Amino acid sequence: MVAFPRPSVCLLYWTRQPISKSVFLQSQRRLLSFTLSRHNDSHLNDDKNRKKLKNVFQTNSNKAVRKQKTKEDLARERFEEQLKSSNRFVRWGAIARSEKFSKGMTKYMIGAYVVFLIYGLFFTKKLFARDKELERLLKKQEEGNINEYETLRIKELRGKLRRRDELKLEEYEKMREEGVENFDDVYVQSFDQNKLNEQILPARDTTNFYQGKASEYDKAINMEEKVIFLGKRRKWLMKHCQGDVLEVSCGTGRNIKYLDMSHINSITFLDSSENMMDITHKKFRNKFPKYKKAAFVVGKAENLVDLATKGKSPQENETSKQVKYDTIVEAFGLCSHEDPVKALNNFSKLLKPDGRVILLEHGRGQYDFVNKMLDNRAEKRLNSWGCRWNLDLGEVLDDSDLELVEEKRTHLGTTWCIVAKRKGDVKKKSELGFVEKYLQSSIRKRMESFEGDNGTESKQQHEPVSSINKN
Ligand SMILES: C[S@@+](CC[C@H](N)C(=O)[O-])C[C@H]1O[C@@H](n2cnc3c(N)ncnc32)[C@H](O)[C@@H]1O
């Protein structure tokens, strides 16, 4: 029989306390060595008794110890339960909170950031190279010694290639592959879609057609416009109206309801069909019965300059007394003109400095399958609506004296929203894109200072302002 010394009382007392297992075992071990040393000298001298005593302590230490669960234990148990949950959102939530996942995510984030940085570097370098090439070509253009290939390249760099330009560039690429490097005095055949595509029907005078169509026009077109939410586009068109405004091909005045007269000084409506114009006149007077500075002119856009100078002496026409406009708007008119390029050139002549031409038109789309559909129904459309809806408007715009400020296309590219200005006028700050406004100049400065630092090129060799902004 082993008589336990006093520390065993402590042991019993400690087993009831909520202590950690390791602390408990440590205390037991210390107690064992203390007891052994005490009994070594006295009545526990023989090995048998020593083993016995050891066994007692060992059994005691192996006994399940009832300890309270810590917060961490509870959290771990809950986490494991959630991982096994039948609800996938609970399971995903648990995975997302796991340490493994967050470590993995950190790696992904760092990886993505590195990729982003590398991409950014290449993008910036490419942008800068394009900008410099464009600047060099524009300078050549200004000096008047630019070849056809370089003219097309300018368009490509500005992201404004038409179908005919793409086809021409393909020809140049073929020549390049054959070893031709200098394209001075080299010209490639014309690929003009509006001339070569037989399904784009020849232009015609549509005055009589619209004279007959006027009474049924609004009723017939209402549904079509509602289906494609055209009201939103008309609103876009008319919100540009400010100062002295000219609306060409006003038709039955379908844009009148979007007019905000608070920004308008005067308004002139023009249409070649008198019957269409009568309806415009009625609608305008219904909405603005007392507005005085409104004129309603029956005539063709192709004769606009003559109409504007009618009754004025040659001196008046030379001077600022000539009628000019801040805003010229036109909706779905170019497709029904006899000579759309001439009409646009007239707009350019009648614009005040910093004035804008705003167009909402329909024409060829951005996809071949759409263009095929338009081509196949071109004749039917012309007969029922008097318009050439498959016209390549890009070509018409590029052939005119106007310069594009904005070109947005919707309805698979068939609806064209255009803002244009006179050639040489400067873009307004609000018209500059994000890249032009914030990135181009700062990229240029950084790259140039970098080049300057390396002594490869000096800053003085470059023009101070990007020519893109000038045009
Ligand atoms: C398709 S309608 C568009 C009417 C209106 N702008 C609209 O958005 O509903 C075409 C209009 O252009 C007119 N038009 C056609 N050729 C014209 C020309 N050369 N000069 C001025 N107006 C013309 C027609 O009389 C007709 O009113």
C-alpha cells in the first residue's frame, strides 16, 4: 500500500480545474519525480514498488481529462461543420474563410498585379510608338509629301478605317510581302463601296417621293422607331443644339419635341418637300406659338450656301454678315440626298468657328451578315421609304470637308451618331477622350524625359503639342 504524500491532494484538486493538458501532465511529472525522490530513501527502495507507483501515475495521466472547450476549439468545430454542410453557400463561405484559401488568393492577387503591370508597360510603349508615328506622318502630310499608303496609315492609327481603306491596305501589305518598301508614287485601285457595290443604289432626287409620303409619314414610322428606342437617339441629337441652329431635312418635325429653347438663339428648318415642311411648321407653332426667331425654308441641302446668301450683297457674303450657324443637325437625311457629300460640304461652309455638325443617320453596319440583309432589301426600302439604308456613310463623311469629332454606332453599327467640325478647328476639352486628355500627354512627357535621360533623343526634336488634339 502506497501512502501518498500531501502533494497528491493538490493533484486531486488540480484535476478538477480547467487547465490545459500539457500543464496538467507537466505538473504530474514533477509530482512523480518529487514522490520518487522522497520514497527513495525510505520505504520505496525496491524496483517493484517503484514500478507500481509509476504505473499509478501513468494511469492517472492517461485518464480522459474533462476540460472546457476554448473559443478556438469551438470555432474550429463550427468551421468543420460548415465545410460538411449540404448548403453550398455555407460550404463556399467556409472555404473562403479558410487559411489555405486566403493564402492562395494572396498569391493570385500578386500574380494578377504583376500581369497588369507588365501589360500596362507594353500598352504604354505601344501607345507612345503609335503617337509618335502619327505625329511624324501628320507632319509629312502638312508638308505635302505624303503618299497614299501613309494617308491610310494615319487613318488606321486614328482607328477610322473604312471598308475601302481596309481593302487598299491589304493590297499594300501584299506588296510589302513581295519586298516593296517605298510606296511613294504607288497607288492602289479604288475600292469605294458606294460606287462598286451594285446593291447600293444610285442617289436620286427624292423631293416628289416625300411630297407624296408626307401625310402618312409619322403614322407609318412610329412603330419602327419605338421598337429600336430611337427617341433616346433623337434626344442625344437635339441636346447639342445651341446658339443659331439649322435643322436640315427636318421632315415632319419629329425632333421638335426634344428641343430645349433655353440654349437656342434662333432656329431654321430646311426640307426639300413642302408638304413635309408644312407638318414641321404646324408642330413647331403648336409647341412654341410665340417664338419669333424661327424660319422654315423649302429647299435642298445641296443648294444651302446659295439659299443662305440669297438677297445678300457680295460684300455682305464676304463679311461676317453671312448667315452662319453654331449647330447644324440632320436626322436620316443623307440617305435620301442626291449628293450627300455636297450637302456636308455646304454644312462646313455655313458653320461658325467652333460650330458643330451633328448627324443621326442610318447606313451600312459593322457586320457582314447585317450588310447582306441591308443589301438584299435595299430596293424595297428605297421604294417604300425613299432612302438608301445600305449607304457607306463612313465614305461619305471621309469624302467631305468635315472632320469627325465623335463617331458612335448602335443597332449593329447601322445607326450612326456623328459629331463633326470644320477642318482645322480645335477640339473642345469636353470632346477629348480619356486617353487623349489624361494619358497621351503624360506618357509623352515621361517617355521623352526617359529618352532625354538616356541621351538617345533630345526633347527639342519633338513638336510640343500632340497634333491629334489640334485636329
Ligand atoms: C427619311 S426623311 C427624315 C425626316 C426627319 N429628319 C426625321 O428624322 O424623321 C428624309 C427627309 O429629307 C428630305 N430631303 C430629301 N432630300 C433632301 C435634300 N436634298 N435637301 C433637303 N431635304 C431633303 C425629305 O423631304 C425628307 O423629309
